[in-house]
Amino acid sequence: MKDTTGYLDMELLRFSTAGSVDDGKSTLIGRLLYDSKSIFEDQLQAVKDASKRLGGEEVNLALLTDGLRAEREQGITIDVAYRYFATPKRKFIIADTPGHIEYTRNMVTGASTADVAIILIDARNGIIEQSKRHSYIASLLQIPNVVVAVNKMDLVDFDETVFNAIVTEYKTIAETLKLKNVIYIPISARDGDNVVDRSSKTPWYNGETLLHLLETLPVRVDENNLPARFPVQFVIRPHSDKFHDYRGYAGRISGGSFKVGDEVTVLPSNTQSKIIAIDEGLKSVTEAYTPQSVTIRLADNVDVSRGDMIVKTDIHKPTVSANVSLLVCWLNHRPLNVGGKYIIRHTTDETRAVIKDVHFKVNINTLENILDDKTVNMNDIAHITLKTMKPLKFDSYQENRTTGSLVIIDEATHETVGAGMIVHDLEDQSFSI
Amino acid sequence: MQEKLTHLKELESESIFILREVAAQFEKPALLFSGGKDSIVMAYLAYKAFYPAPIPFPFVHIDTGHNFDETLTYRDELVKKLGAELIVGSVQESIDSGRAVEEKGFNASRNKLQTITLLDTLEKYKFDAALGGARRDEEKARAKERFFSHRDEFGQWDPKNQRPELWNIFNGKKHLGEHFRVFPISNWTEMDVWQYILQENIPLPSLYYTHEREVFNRDCQWYAALDAIPRRPTEEVVVKKVRCRTIGDITCTGLSLSTANSLEDIIDEIASSRITERGGRTDDKRSESAMEDRKKEGYF
Ligand SMILES: Nc1nc2c(ncn2[C@@H]2O[C@H](COP(=O)(O)OP(=O)(O)O)[C@@H](O)[C@H]2O)c(=O)[nH]1
């Protein structure tokens, strides 16, 4: 009998995959699912049948994740698909996005929650324009770890010099983009070399296999050292005899941690109070951490509502301002309207805003700033400023991915049209190569 | 220093966040309760999310009339225990009133008719968000489903017009007459659900554990030998030790041969299982793109 309880304390890791068409992304995902035994027989049989139908002898692992390919051929939605697998150490969520130029918005979506970005590079082609674009997105979305998987090593005879040349070239990109933690792995997704098991064909490679790396990379270690942030989501008032005076502020901790007894400030009103209890489901705890969903009770009967933010009093406070400067990835067919009004959602807060200015667009292939063309179309990334009707309470995206991000919603169609990453000063984010 | 957040804690925290977003963003949400283990987990998550206040939305059960008796008993007890309100939408009524037409033949199922009753029920009570227990790992077509899934005024899902969902920001804005389906446990797998049931000690209908039952085999799948499923003369009734891996309407709930009689046994069984849970659901087998078709029509 297996040790069932062992499975109860796995960690969760979210990663995104990026690569150009035919770099082997589907094959790699299929390989990870297959080798970790996350594929069921009925699924495998379907893939075997399909492989045969398409004239292949071997099982084509790429077909396992082929929801997207079918769509591509039919010319319909190309989108982010989520896939799941687990090993005894971790549960993984893969955000799988197609790598076409038109789909920057999908990559941004997939990258927004990722702890790790896997960037695939075809060993034969080396670093191409698309690899740079994927790296820029990993940097823009502040993905803490980037794995550069040099694939199809079998087609270059597992040649160390080919791998090293790619590593050397990529290092300059990583530096320019200020990528945080970059790891390089030579793999063959088709044959499995260095994916799950160490390859005998790369004796010159001393690093980890891809799966081992994914199982052991520290996840979100810094989150609890961030200044404590608690966007209020919902006010819980039972109005029952038993809980007559109960008034709790429900939400998800978005940075740092809170303890019973902490002195806190409620923003934007600047009211001070103290935490008297932290409830998590049916029980009370003394301390809670990012990203737990809890309910906080305060000593004083202060006026707190959805959209407010509770922060610790003695720490670095978020900026409270109606003028927001951000990098935006535009998601909609209708271009950004300068001077136009939009709805902004930021944490649990919502307000209206007017777009003040477009400062520059980023050419994500050359990473140069474009100053003369300020039309922001779908898939464009631009630096803009906006003014909100009521002040937001925010950090820069660099400091905190939750309190530093927002989405822009069209007032008429209610579609989500823009994804914004708040910047404090432009220097942080203007890259050039 | 704190202990590492486990995957179950993190999934729970995410789901509770979404349940609270729904309560905050919508005027009249409802939780679709099918009696299956996923919706049982959802019910418990909702209880936790708003405790000590009552769950701020009712449970809606779309009753095909073809239930295992136990499902209904369990449902009624659960609703009482959690202090929730229950609304039942009846497929039989939809048939009687001519809104739905019963399928004929041996493979007849009311599963498809549920969509009509569901949409009628949502409209009748003016629900603007329906919480469902679907998971992205269940089926290819669900892999790209959003947490907040927008439906037009006909209740239809338009795969080409889904709103991008970034970070943990959920956009539930809608026009009059439109509504949302929301899937708080999207990121859970079948294994996560079972592990959570074990961790939280959630009582389940005994159908999930091994029991002796009169069954018959059709297309390599075992079904309960009950009146709701007409049998062909060649389909012989035998007694087997079986359990349900997922429970829905009787006509599409496949039973697996199993001797698992505890949650630990079930988890072991799933860990070594080589067939997906939906592999046992007839409704998905009807055609390759079965699920996608039903989704477009407004199925859960
Ligand atoms: N020789 C070799 N071929 C590979 C490898 N990985 C993928 N391929 C092949 O490259 C082609 C494209 O792979 P696929 O996974 O569909 O690429 P995607 O477009 O990035 O998803 C397929 O024919 C794969 O069999 C590899 O490591 N070595």
C-alpha cells in the first residue's frame, strides 16, 4: 500500500512554457506528463490512435496536448490552456501558450501567475527573435525563475559547444532584461534526455534534469518578506445571536504576513487599529501568510469596506495616488483610446480612470522603445499614465506582483482590454539591447 | 518561520478567494449542486469562506429524476448541516411542460435535457452567476476554461470570446440578461479533490465506497441495474462489488469494480488507476467533441 498521507503535503508550482512553433513545446509537455505517469490509458489510447491515423509509428507525445493545435488548424481561438501533473514532491500547473507573434497577450496571461518560465530553444537554430520576445515577457511579468531548455540536442549530436554558445549568447540577454534566476538545460524532449532522467549522452552537463529542477526550485520564498498587504474583499457580518458582534474582513494576504496583535492601518482612510483575531475557515490562527485566504478582525469598530487595504502600521506603506504610471499589454482588437475612460480593477478595488498619455511603445523584437507611433494595438506593450477617479493603494509591480498589477476594462463592452504593471520610475523598465 | 503552504492549502485559499469574489461581484449567485464529490467539496469550501455568516447564496440542484436515492438523502442532510438554502429544478417538469423532450432508446439519458432545466431555473430566479464544480483536468475542452466564464443572454459559451484572465483579478462585469459560470476548483485535479476530502474528513455518500450491487455491462462499462436505464435483453444482470468514481444522473454514472472501502483505499486506487474518471461517463463518449458541444449550449 502506498503512503497516502505523503501526498498531502506537496507544494504547488506554476510554470509557463514558451517556444516558437516546432521547437518541441507540445512534445516536452507530453513527455513530462507521460514520464510522471499523469497520462491515463484512455488518453494514451486516443493518442496512439491519432498517431497511427497521422501515419506515425511511434506515439507522438505532442498529440497529448493538442487541443491547441487542432484549433490552430481550424483557425479558431488560440488561447492559454492549463495542464496538470504531479510527482510525489510537487503538484504542477502548466500554463501552455502558443508562441506566435500575434499572441503576446496569451503569453502575458500565462506568465502572470507563473513561478517559472520554461523557454524552449531549438539547438539547431539557436536564439532567435522569438526567444528574445519570450524572455522579455518573462522579465516584464517578473517571473522569478527562467529555465532555458535547449531542445533537440539529439539533432546536434549532443555537442557541448553548441549548447555553450547558446548559453553565452543568452547570458547577455538575461543581463539586459534583469532576469532573476536563469538555468540552462540541454534536452531532447522527444527521447527524454535530461527531462526526467539524466542523459548518458551529455556527460559534460553537471546540472539537474528538468523535472528534478522543477521539483526542487524554491517557490515564492520572498513573498513573506514583503511588506504586509491585505486587500479587503468582503465584510463578514453574521447578524446571528451567537455571533452578534462579529465583524470580520475577509481577503487574501497579498504580501508578507499578519499576526494577532499587529498594529495596522486601513487605507485609504488612514484609520489605525489592531488585529484581535485571524480566522481561517472554522478555526482561529495566530499568524497568517501570503497567499492565504483569511478573515481579520480589528479591535476598533472602524469603517472598512471592499477595496480598502489593511497594512501593518510600522512598515513601508503602499503609494496612495490617483496618478498611476504603468506598462500595459493591450489585449483587445480595439486600440487603446488616449483620453478615453475605462474601468480599472486593482486587487479587490474598482474605479474609473482616464488614459492620460502614451509615452512609448516597446518593440518586443528589438526591445527598443518606439516614440513616434503611439497607437496601442492588440499585443502591443506600452508605457502609459492614467488618472483614476479615486486613489489606488499600490506598490510597483517589481515590488509586489499582486498589489502592483491591474486590469483595464472597457466601459461599453465590459471586456478585459488591458493588463497593467505599475512602475515607479521609467528607468526600471526601459530596456535596450 | 511558517510551515510551507501545501498544495491543498493553496488550492483551498484560491477557491475561497473566488467564492468570495462571486459573493462580492454578483447580485444573485447560486451554487450548482449535483451531489457529486466535486460539488460536495464546493459546498464545504463555501461554508468555510463565509463562516460564521451563512453561505450567502442558495444551492441549486438540477434533478433529472434519475437519482440514486442516497444522493437525495445526502443532499438534504448536507443542506441542513451547512444551513444553506436549496432550490430544485426538475427535468421531469421541463418534460411535462413540453420544454424538453425525452430521449428514446437504450442509450436515452436526461443528461442533455438538464441544460434546458438549468437555463430555465437560472432565468426564473434571475441568477446572475452559477458556481460549478468543473475542473480543468477533466477534459481537453475544459483546459482553457476561465474561472469566470461569460455566457451571453442565451446562456451560451462562446469559446472565441472569452475574457483574458490575469493574475488573480476576475472581471464579472456583464450586461443585463447575461450571466457567468464560475468554477472555483478549476485548478484541482481528481486526486486533489480526494486528498482534500481525506484531509478535511468530509463525509461522502456511501456510493463512493465499495458495495454490492446489481449491475450490468454495456460497452465495457458497468451500470446500475435500475429502472432508469432500460436494458437490452442480452444485457445480463449480475452482482458485483462496485463503487462510483463520480456521481451524476444514474444513466451516465459508470461504476468501477472496486473493493475500496476507505478514503485511503480510494486514493491508492486512483494513484494507480489507468483510466480517467470521465472515461466512465457515457455522455463524453458520444463524440470526440462531445463536451465542447454541450458547453456551447450552456451545459455546466
Ligand atoms: N529530433 C527531435 N525532434 C523533436 C524533439 N522535440 C520535438 N521534436 C519534433 O519536432 C516537431 C515539433 O514538435 P512539437 O512538440 O509539435 O512542437 P511545438 O510546435 O513547439 O509544440 C515534432 O515533429 C517533434 O517530434 C527533440 O528533442 N528531438
